[in-house]
Amino acid sequence: MKNLSCPVPISTYDKVLLAHGGGGKLTHQLIQNTFLPILDNELLRQQHDGTEFQVNGNRLVMSTDSFVVQPIFFPGGDIGELAVNGTVNDLACCGAKPLYLSVGLIIEEGLPMADLERIMLSMKKAADKAGVQIITGDTKVVEKGKGDQIFINTTGIGIIERPVHLHPDQVKAGDVVLINGTIADHGICILSSRAGLEFETTIESDTQPLYELINDILEVCPETRVIRDPTRGGLASTLNEIAETSGLCIELDEENIPIQEEVRGACELLGLDPLYVANEGKILVIVPAESAEKVLMAMKKNAAGKDSALIGKVKSSPASTLLIKTTIGSSRIVDMISGEQLPRIC
């Protein structure tokens, strides 16, 4: 009789995989095992959406992000708007007012000039809406076949004007988890656009700037623990990171997680778990339980938070774990995703 055993998952690779950029376990391993040991310094160890540093007593935040989404135009937005909003939101999630952006463009030879102009106009419109200025940039053109239309990097600088400290290490047992609206919209929008899938209604990306919403939250609750945007890897990966850093347990209530019926149906059809699908206009907010009602009220008054909901709570155990209480009353562990559900999503 053969000895049967469960194989141990591969944790080391001799080549980079698409999944290393998916925001899940392999991304985490890449950061912890390759980037941090080589580049390690005190500021880099913050491991937040951006890094806080001080200049002449001012609390500044810097964040950078690169965008390789395919297709570059999609319902509800395009790569230019996405690039501005993504970095603006990373700054805002650190409690910073976004001020300035740089833009780096890698353009493939043959991109129609009309498409480039459309993207630039979209970036300008998004920057104006977010209240930031694009003040510097760089352009490189690669040979046809050596790129994929256009890649964009945006780096942002913001200033923290409130006495807040938003970080997963601030989370405490008894806190509650809020979200500002439906999940998985962006990821399903991109996938349906890429694959030419048609649904009864058009599923649009949720890309939007979130500084004003976050400012409203901090206005009524300066003791907010942490704010994060669940982009790559979705809700599950982001909350797993918070649970791991805090050493606490986060328990979600499946019944309370808002999701559009069209998106839910698409996920069921495609065999995807919406908890792992990317978002671009959503934030997870963890606050003390006694502040939940006033924070929810403030969120719902903002157009970007009209569908806000309380979706979970923080417990002391099991440590460093994300759980979900299902609609049938059972409970299961929600682990960080290992592979890459949807590459080139942002």
C-alpha cells in the first residue's frame, strides 16, 4: 500500500510568476524574503500604503504605484484615471491630504496618439477632482511588441494635518470593520471587458478618489485605527494583512458584505470568490465599536460612501486569523490567496 501524504506548497521559486504581483501570499513572500532583506531601513519597515516621514516638523507621506491594466479603457474609467486615483487613495489611507503627483509613462510604439491624448485628459480630470497637481514626469517609448500599449507609474506626496496614526498595529479587540460600498466591481468590470462577457447591465469600475470620504471619517473619529483600500487580492488579502500585523482575529459577517447581484452572479458563473476580487474605490475602516454609528452616518452622507456597511468585528482569538460567518451560520477561515485570480487588474 502506498504512503499518501499532502504535499507542502511551494514557497520558493527560481523565476517570478504572475502571482507574485497578485497581492496575495506570493506578493507577501516576495516583499518579506527578497525586497525587505536587501533594501531594509526604518522607513521601509512601516509597510503601509505609503511611508510617513518628517521634514521641518511636517508629517509627509510618499506613495508610488504602477498600472498595467488591460484593457486600458473600460466601463467607468481608464488606465489614466486609475493611475491618479490609486496613488491619491494610498496617500489618503495614511491620513494624508494628497498634494502632488509625478507621472512616468512607458509607451509602446504604435499606440494611437488619440488614445494617448484621451488618457492624458482623463488624468488631468481625475487630478483636478482629487485636488492634486501633476508636477513632474518622465516618458519612455519601447519598440512594438516590447510593451503592451501603455504602462503608467504615479508617485504622490501628501501631508498629514490631523493628529492621527493609521496603522494595523493600532487595531484592538472589540473594534469593528466598515466598508464604503459594494465589493468586486472593478475586478469583474475588467474581466468582463477583457473577455467580452455581457450581462443584463454593464458592470462599471468603482475607481474614484476617496480623500474627501476619509477626511469625513477622521473628522468625526480621529481615533480611527486603520484605513486600507482592498485593491489587488481584494477584501480577503487586505484583512489578512491587518490580522497578521495586529496579531488579532477579524471576523466578517457574510450577510452584511454589500455586493451587486450582477457581480455576485458573474463570480458564481466564473468560479471566483468576490472576497478576493480587486476593488479600486473602496476602503476598509476599523474603528472603536462605540464610534461605529457616527462613522457610518458620516460615510453615508458622502456620495462615495452611500452604501457603507458594518461588515465585521475584531476579536482576540484565534490570533492573526480572518474568519467569515456564513449565511447558514457556520464559520470558516479565509486565507490569503495563493495564486493570481485576475492578472493585469490595475
